[in-house]
Amino acid sequence: MTKKILIVSSSLRSGSNSEILAHEAERGATDAGNQVEFVNLKGKDIKFCIGCLSCQQTLKCVLKDDMADLIVKVQNADAVIFATPIYYYEMSGQLKTFLDRCNPLYSQENKFKDVYLITSAYDSSEHAADRAINGLKGWVECFEQSRFAGALIGGGVDAPKSAASRDDLLKKAYELGHNI
Ligand SMILES: Cc1cc2nc3c(=O)[nH]c(=O)nc-3n(C[C@H](O)[C@H](O)[C@H](O)COP(=O)(O)O)c2cc1C
């Protein structure tokens, strides 16, 4: 069955390792016959959530920026892959801001079910992404139709584009996308 898959890449640097891995997941998901959309947060205007909670009444955010279009893509996807660099052993601030700004979805019917995380970090420990994974799991738990479906821990990559020569990570990313 063809699935609608949304990929949200949150690194803002050029030659981003997490973005390289996210594109490899895109390739895998596309090869498997899915409809895949890749969104890059670079250059997007996404303000911090101001916590007014008016979205819980109006189902819309009072802030006027690029999230209005992006939130619809999250809501209507079957699966979402988030990609983030590890910053201070957490997800990037850009991704956290994106997740917070999805708050209008909290009191709505949503389609997205499987949620994945792709990370990149200098640290090659298998635990380098633990806190980022836990953070995303917390978000997923707030959406009852949704489940955390898996993570790729892209450890041992630091310089821009270094993930491009890591065949092991590229293979895992491709498979993550292909197996959705
Ligand atoms: C502000 C900042 C904080 C970082 N913190 C960590 C960290 O806690 N652990 C780690 O292993 N790497 C850390 N790094 C390195 C990045 O995770 C690493 O370079 C990664 O490959 C960047 O991914 P990107 O190219 O997709 O942006 C940090 C980098 C920056 C800029």
C-alpha cells in the first residue's frame, strides 16, 4: 500500500549529515513505492510557540509564519521522519520548536501514525541520541493514533558531508525509509 511519508530535516548547516541520511531514507521510501515529501527547515520562518493555547479552541496558531503550511503536511502524512543533529545530547532547538508548534494538532484528528527519528552526532556511542529519542517519544505519546517506530543513531559524524562516506549509516537510513 502506498503511504504518504513526510520527512522533516531540521539541520540548518550546508552539508548536513542528518540531512544526507534523511535523503537516503527518502530514496528508500520512494523505491518502496511511497509518496514522499522532503521538507527542509533551512530558510523557513518558524517562530517559538508563545504558549497562549488559543489553538486548543481555534485549531489554528495565532503566529503567522511557515508553520501554517507545514502543520497540514504533518497532520495528513501516514508516517513522519524527523531528522536532527544532536546538540548537547538533545534534539536541535529547531526541531523542538517545530514539535511545539504542532500544538494545534493536539486537539484534532490526525492521520500520522509511525514516527521515526534520524540523528547525527560526533559521538559514536549508541547512547548519543537517547535524550533526543526520549524527547520525541514524549511528543508522540501525546498523539494517541501515533507511535514511535524507530530511530537511526548516526554516530561518529561531525564535519559537514562526513555521513556521505559512511556506507553503514547510509544503508541503515535507506532501510529505515524502505521498511516504513
Ligand atoms: C551546538 C552544537 C552542539 C553539539 N552537541 C553535540 C553533542 O552533545 N554530542 C555530539 O556527539 N555532537 C554534538 N555536536 C556535533 C553535531 O551533532 C555533529 O556535527 C552532527 O554531525 C551535526 O549534524 P548536521 O550536519 O546534520 O547538522 C554539536 C554541534 C553543535 C553545533
